[in-house]
Amino acid sequence: MTQLNETGLPAAMLDGHSREYLVFSLGSEEYAIDILKAQEIRGYENVTRIANTPAFIKGVTNLRGVIVPIVDLRIKFNLPRVEYGGQTVVIVVNVGARVVGVVVDGVSDVMTLTQEQIKPAPEFSLSLSSDYLSGLASVGERMLVLVDIEKLLNSEEMALVDRVAS
């Protein structure tokens, strides 16, 4: 569990150091994950669908001998579906002992953020979980939603995929 300081930010950010984030888009919104969680960025390729998995799990693919579940973040975040195009990519992330691919509309850049630029994520109603949001960052005119990819992908739903894929 992430330790939070008095401002509601992860305690690891108390030291004032900056961190690098991989910025990606879903529709018109920009999101970011800790760059240290990203293993690689690949073009989207067809996946093998697995029956009886949640809709946001597109299926699995074989990545150099490792079976990798592919998650569509648009569906996971209840955003409108979109046709995959030339900009659609899969960010391969390491979450604990699991390797997962997340489908996003595009990757724009790597950005260094300081503690001062990051504000705590707002609390929403019980029907909308924001546990996986680690904060919001304002950079000039841009607003980035910071996603704690470990909390997002360490769910019971992902354990289901592991059982089905093995």
C-alpha cells in the first residue's frame, strides 16, 4: 500500500525529487504513468481473444515467449470506443511479477514532474473508484491524469486472466 504524506501525495515524493512519466492519450485527455513501469512501446497487433474475460481485456499475445494480457484502457475507463489506427500503441508494463500490455490512442512524450506540479486526485462517489489515480499534474496549459498502473492492473480481474491464460 502506498504511504501518503499530509498533502495526500505518495510519501516517496516527500524528498522533493522529480520523477519521469510516460504521457499517453485516450481521446482528448492526457494520462501519465511512471516511466520505470514501462518496458516498451509496440504497435497494436491482433490478439487472441479469451472467452469469459471482462470486456476491457482484449485478449493475449505472445511477446518473445511470454503470454501477455492486453488491456484496453478506453474500455477500462468507460470512455467511448474508437477504431484502432496508426497511432494506436500498446505500452508493455511491468506490474509486480506480471507483464501486461495496455492499449492507448498514442504516446506523446516523456515528462519530468516535480512534487509541486502534482496535486492529489479528487475523491469521487463510491460508484466511481479513483484508487488508481495517483494525482493530477498541471504543466502549462496541459492537465495530466497520473495513473498508478500497479493499482489499476493488480485487480482480481487480472488474476482471472492469469488463470485463464495458463
